[in-house]
Amino acid sequence: MSIEFIQEVLPRLLGGLLLTLQIVPLSLVLGFALAVLVALMRLSPNLLLSGLAYGYVYVFRSTPLLVQIFLIYYGSGQFRSFFQEIGLWPVLREAYWCAIIALTLNTGAYTSEIIRGGIQSVPWGQIEAARACGMSRLLLFRRIIFPVAIRQALPAYGNEMILMVKSSSLASTITIMELLGVTRQIVSETFVVFPTFAMAGAIYLSINFGLTRGVQWLERRLSPDLYRPRETGDAIAH
Amino acid sequence: MGILSFGDGGWGDEMLLGALMTISVAVASFAFGLVLGVGGASLKLSRLAPVRVLGDAYTTIIRGIPDLLIIYLLFFGGNGAVMSVARLFGYTQYIELNAFTVGVFALGVISGAYSTEVIRGAVLAVPTGQIEAAKAAGMNRLLIFRRIMVPQVARFALPGLGNVWQLTLKDTSLISVIGLVEIMRTASVASGSTREPFTFYLLAALLYMLLASFSNRGFNAAERWANRGVRRA
């Protein structure tokens, strides 16, 4: 692997990285909002709402992401006139938006289960106490349930974010030139296989390493009680 | 429903064959992954630090980069690598690996990294007191492994391995990009020729759901069997 090759190829890879770093946060944010909604539906006493949420989560968790992407990107073409009529075609025609929709729906399903677990882990006594203080349902959710649930769900959500960074590479199968798409393009132009893939792999690894570290930092910040350094503990005990 | 019929006019039989290919790839990769998982777990649990680093590097790298990248790398780079190894042994002919071999190797390496973590956790879950007791009873290392470790590690690892299996099953869809004719590839070809992509990708999704729910039942039954003598609170 020569220095010239790296100098020539790295800017292009970083250009692809830029698109990856656009797709991933956008789908994560949209997917998170969807997930909160779905988790609440799933926990609702209304059987229709919880059944709908369960069905959505079940379907998206038991099929491969690639099928979901192809179903939305290629599958929508079968109903082109219908989508044109209701004005959604300009969105579904674009591979970019199809990828965002597929990734959002996919991460929404997985994240809703993580959030549901978090919400269910909130001790019942805290909810009773908040009710006894006269909190409304909205205030109870905002001040008690959500903050506690988020802390509980954070480690699992960190894994989901890493999965999304990796999953976003599937967007390259529907012509999107994100990091892996650019990498493949370079390989097919230059026939330099291993160094090119290794560079892309190193970029993915460093994003995920950074993410892991970021989540660890956030965990410590949000629950300082769980991560008190041992020295301080000893000092208090003495 | 003519296009989904079995026989010359329909794609029913092709989709079924695709599903069989998906199952074969998934089973072969999962089995290969289990072998790598046992190896990887022994690396990670080794007493020697450099060996542990090797195990850590394997799981960190494979779990930190996209599966599709690993598949592409082995598909585009695999032939060259195998040929240069063969050249060391004096074989200079052109070797071409088929998509099945590359696919099983790639998916096996991926599922092996996840299996490593599952098996490592299961090994650590065996109480050390039992090992000490076995040593005190005069068992040698092989007997301890066979009588004490294997039965319990298998039981502890089963739920985690069930997850790895589901992951591997879904990952087989990625092998379609290198041309192996499994469910996804068949669905692509069929949608191209019938111009009904939604129908075929929906059918593909249903097939994956079917496979996932059947194998889930299998794993649940296996867990019940493995835990048959365990008292539950």
C-alpha cells in the first residue's frame, strides 16, 4: 500500500463517510422518535394499539434489512401510479429517501423494544410516589419515567447505534455512494482490493470506537451514582 | 397468482429452491461459526496475554465493521489469497471460489465473532467451585472438560446462540450481492422478469419470517430439553 495510493483514495473515502455520517444520525433521530411512540403503544392497555405495535416490531425484527430496503425502493415502483396520485412518488423515487425510510423503520422496531425494557424497569414505587405528589400523566412521563428509562436503556441503545453505522452500508446496494459504495467503486476502478477495504474498515472501526466511548461517557454523566470512583468511596468509609 | 405457481410459468418452485439454499448457507455458516466461536473463546480466556489480544482483535474488528464489507473483501480478495497460498505449494493454476464457499466462509467468520462472546460468557458462568471439586476428585483436564464444562456451557450458551442463529439467518440475504441464488437473489431475478418487485420481495420477507419463527421454536424446545433437570424458582 503506497503513500500515493492513500493520498489519492482517502479524500474520496472521506467524501463517502460524509454521506454515511448524514444517513446514520438522520435515521437514528427519526427512528428514536418512532420508537418512543411504538413503545408507548406497545405498553398501552388498548389491545388494538399494542397489537399493531407488536406486529410492526415482529415483522421488522424477523426480516433482513436488505429485504426491507428492496421492498421500499424497488417494491414501491409496482404501485407507481398510486404513489404519484397521493404525491409520495418524488420521495420514493429517490434512493436516498428510501434508504432513510428503511433504516428508520428498522431501527425504530429494535429501539422500541429497548425503550420498552427501560420503561418497564422503572420501579413502581417511584410512579406511585409521583402520583401521590399529584403529577399529571404527562409530567409523570417527562420527569420520572422517561429520565429513569433512558438511563436503563442507554447501554443497549449504544449497541443499536453501532449496528446502524454498520447497517447504513446496505444503502450502497441501492446506488447510494456512502462509505462502502465509494469503497466498492474504488476497488472496481483500481483493482486494489485489500488496502482499499482495509482503509474503509478502519474508518468504520474508528467511528464505532468513538461511539462506544461517547456512550460510556454519557452513561457516567447520567448515572454518576453508579460510577463513583473507588478512592472516593474508601475515603468516605474511613 | 399465476406468477407464484410451481412449474414452468411460475416462480414458486424457484423461490422454494432459494429458501433451501438460504437454509443450507445459514446452517453451514452457523456451524462454522460455532467452531470459530469455541476457538475464539479459548483465545479470549487464555492465560497468555498475547493470545488474549488475538481473540480480542478478532471479535472487535469483525463486530466493528459492516458485514457487507467483510463479504465484499472475501469475494474480491478471496481468490487472490487462496491462489497465493496455493502457489506456495507449487500449484499455479487459476482457482475460482464459488459464491457458496465465499458466503459460508464470510458469514461463518461473522457469526463466529458473536458466538465467541456467547461461549466466553457461558464458560465464565460455570462456578469455579465445580472445577475445583472435579480436580479434587482426581479428574484430568480432558475429563473435566467433557463431564463438567461441556454440558453446562452448552446449556448456558443456548439462548445467546439462538440470537446468533437469527442474526446469521438474516445475514444470508447479503450473500445475494455476490450472486448466490438464495431467497433474495431469486426474488430479484423474478421481479426483474415479471416487473412485480413488491410481490416477490414481500414473499421473500414472508419466507424469512417463516424460517425465523420455525427456528425460534426449535431453539425454545432445545432450551427446554437442556434445562430439563434444572430447578426453577
